[in-house]
Amino acid sequence: MSSPVIELDDVTKVYPLPAGDVVALNGISLSIDEGEFVAIMGPSGSGKSTLLNQIGCLDRPTSGNFFLDGKNIREMDDRELTDLRLSSIGYIFQKFNLIPLLSAYENVEYPYIMKYRKNDDTGRVRDLLALVGIDESLSTHKPNELSGGQQQRIAIARALVNDPAILLCDEPTGNLDTQTGAQIMEVLSDLHRKGRTVIMVTHESEIAAYAERTIVIRDGRVA
Amino acid sequence: MIGNDIILALSARSVRLHFLRSVLAALGIVIGVVSIASIGMMGANMTLSVTEELSDMANKLTVTSYTGGGGGMMAGPGGGGGGSDSDDDEDVITEDEFKDIQRIVAKYGTAYTVRSESDQIEVGSEEGRATIYGLDPDIIREILTVEEGEYPKSTASVVVGPTLAERLDLKIGSKIDIGDPDEGSTTTVRVVGILEERGMTMDLSTDMAIIGTDKLFTGIYGGEGEYNQVNVVVDDLDNIDTVETAIEDELNKKEDTVTVQDSSRMTESITETVSTMTTFVMAIAGISLLVAAVSIFNVMMMSVNERIREIGILRSIGTQRAEILRMFIYEAGILGLVGAVIGAVASLIIGYVVVLGMVGTTEYFFAAGSLIYVPEAMVIGAAICIVTGVYPAWRASNLDPIEALRAE
């Protein structure tokens, strides 16, 4: 339970703009161990989202090294990064981001099919839906027929389907009412108790309180 | 449950979600496929029916006097018109030449002489012009088919072609005065038979002609032992070239005295004309496919723009660029395929009507040479769709996932 699953070593991210370069991450270093539940906080414009994109393998650092599960992201091309997003990261978004054309079940199954090139015949999708508290009767519904809380539960199930190294949550309760938000946080806490590494970006301290450790970002650095 | 190819399923669902839009886009392809296929089929049917008609003459040769220019393609006898007694010795086949031809042909088939002249005629008070043929009575019986009446036996009786008969209201027993009364005496003949329609031929054009015995002809125009043309009928089609070469070698030994023509040149020329025309019209029809391509392009761009966020989601949870590309190419492909299949069915129906209307017969409609245009047009239609979908798909696959996720 002590090997770092995320390791940022002096990571810088600079966006070149005509008006001058914008330094979003300014030599940030941090390390997150396997099984941790970490909240990343910071005011808007602090570089929080940029850091999230780095950890989510949607972007590469301008300089410095980022290791995910021991692999250096900086050397990877788009194809390898995409593979990493598929297998090693479970992404949970503020706006749920389910695929509108797919049913609840299919949404959860999608990354599995992408990874294994076949339908799930292990019952994993069904089990995950049960785990996050989605009735089998709901599994054939399209996302727009479901409530926000239900959609976020399905999104969590989808994030877990390929057994990722980390669960990456971007304001997971931002679009939910307090009560539903609390329920979602219960699901995430439960996953953490079962050994999952959970990294969560939030600006609400009540939500951050669910985490064991809080990292505050300010001006592209760890404050 | 979803099939293994979830990417294809996503494309199909996207098409279904925007059903009306997709149908309209596919309709463009349908129209394009129908126009190309039916015009192609029309041309093919025209060519096939003309070729068939001409192949009836494939075993025939015409021998005319060499005039230096090689002779016109349709060098029918009597085409020269002009004065009635102006036959120059140079423009005719002599009795000796005919004997030579007959000797060469004897082994392979038969040869017969044709005399012809274009002259003024008068029926009752109606005047007109017609070609007058003089043929051996036995040959008339052998070569021509009388639809009504009988074959001419005496020098006073003739048979007439159906077009002429209709135009001048000729019946069995009608009297025709041949010759210009201002230039001399006229000869009165009686119609004893009306011929079957013969259509386009190069040996004898009888539909607009009066056919009498050679004695009647020489009685009016003179020219004993001189012929305008010698027609050769070869029994076995395989010998046609042998006969043609033999006649040319024998009669044109010292200098060119005769021109031998077969039907192949005419067939070639007509086929070429029809296919040039068809290609041209098909190119115009192709413009409709171009319009269809623009509408597919538009629909694909709309589909990409509407789904930027969805593309961002798909990319962020681990969908490769190539798979996004595939998803949109599939979408264009589905539109193209649906359009092409509906278009194919419609072209069979519309093509049949067009062929019936324009060619007059659907005898060759189901021939391979005609039906081939249906799959051809389908492939063109579907291919255009997919090619048109490439750019929108490429754009979709190259979206930055972070930017795409931010889209509303």
C-alpha cells in the first residue's frame, strides 16, 4: 500500500499564447500512493484543471516527468496515452458524460469492449451496476431518461469496468443536489475502503472532507 | 446487448437518431444512382438493339463501283439521284465484273445484281420521289418478303415498300406513273404487293422504294449489262472475310475498280455514336451525384459539430483517433449504402420505363451489358459518400479531447 501510483516530478505546463506564455503548472511535484483518497483543492485559475488533465493523461507536461503506475507519460504518443486512459484511469466527470446513444448497461460495457474487443461475458458489467446501486430494470434506459444521481452512479461503474489504477473524479458532486452528492460520496468512500486509489478535484471543503489527504494548489504550485 | 463492433453500432444509432436528415441526405444518393443507372441502361439497350438489328446483315456484302473516295458508309444504290440516263460507265458494275464476282462467291453463297434509280413518281394526282429497284424476279422472291399481295411476275407489276405505301396511300391494284412527264414518256405500273418492313439495312433500302423486275427497269432506263451494285449473301458467316478479300484481290488487281463493304463498319460507327452520347448524358447525370455529395458532406459536418462533446467523452475514456475516424466513415457509409440499395431498386423500375419509352423494346433490359449499370452506379454512389465523409471524419478524429470535452 505504499508504492506511488502517481508521481509528478517538477512538472511544468506552459500554454503558448500570442499575448505571452501562460504558465499553468509551475514546477509541481507530488506523489500519491496506491490506495490513497486524495482531494485536490484550489481556487479557479490555480492550475487545478490543468493538473487534472495531466493526471488524466489527456495532456503531456511541457517539462518534468509524470509517472502513472511507473510509466513516464512524457514519452508517450497519442495512441499510448489513449490506451492508458482506457486501461489505467477511471474518469468521473462533473457532468457525468455518459454517451447519449448508449443505454446504461452499454455505457458501462463500452470501455470493456474497447479494451477486449468483445462483449462482457463475465457478468462484470452487471455486478458493477449492482455495486453502484443501479437496478437491472434501469440498465436498458438511455442516460437522458435517468436522474443525475443515477447517471453519476453509472459513470462510476463505467470508470471501474477496466479495473483502473486510479479513479479520477472531477467535481463529482458539482451537478448534484447535496443529498445526492452525499450518496455519491458514500459510493466513492466505499470504493476507497475496498482499496481503490481515488483522486478527486473539488472546490467544496465539505466534499474534500471525505478524503484522507488534501492537496491545495495555488498559482500552479502545491501550496 | 450490442454487437462486438460498438463503433458501428454508434454510427447506426446516430443515423437513426437523425432519421429525417439522414433520409434526405441518402435521397440525394438515390437520385444520383437512379439517373446514372437508368441512363447507362438506356444507352446499353440502344446499342444492343441496334447491334442486333445490324447483325442480321453481318453475312452480307455490297460491291459497288470504285469512285475514288471510298464511298459513303450508307452507300445505298441510287443514292446519287440526278438525271435518269446519266449513268456513267465508270459508276457501274459491268456484266464481266459481275461474272467474276459470281464465280468467286459461288462456293460460299450467292451474288445478285441490283439496278436502282431515284425518279419522280405520280400516284393519281399526288407526286413524289422514290427509289426504283430492278431485280431478277427469282431474287425478289428469295430476298424480299411480301406482307400483302404477291410478287411481281410481269414488267407491268411492282411491289412497294410499306413506308411508301402508307405515305402515298398505295393499295394492291394502285397505279403508279414512273418518270417526269415534262422530260418524256412515263411508265405506268400496277402494285401487286406490299413488302414487310425491313428497317435499316445496307443492301437494299426497300421501305421507301418501288421494286420491279430487271426487265421493267431496263425498259425504262436502259443500261443492259450494267449494274449499280452487286449484293453478296454468304451462307457461312465465317467466310465473310475470305469472300471480301477474294473479291477485292480479283477485281482490284490492277487498279481499284470496286468497293466492297460489309456491315461491321456501320455497326461500329453506330455503336460508337450511341456510346458517346450515353457517356455525355451520364456525365450530366453525374452532376446529381455531385450535389448529393455536397449534401452528405453537409450532414456529416453537422453530425460532427453536434457531437463534439460526445467525441471528447469517447476520446477521454480511451477511444483511439482511428476509431473516431471509423465511426464517422461508417456513418457516411451507411447513408451511401442505404442510398445505393434504394437507388438500385428504383433504377430497375425507372430504368425499365425509360428503356421502354426511349428504345421501344425491353428485350435487352435484363442482358448483362445493361444490368451492369446498376451495380456500377451503386458502387459510384456509395464510394462518393465514403469519400465525402473522409474530411468530416478526419476533423472529428483530430479534435483535442480537452477542448472537445469543454464544448456544450
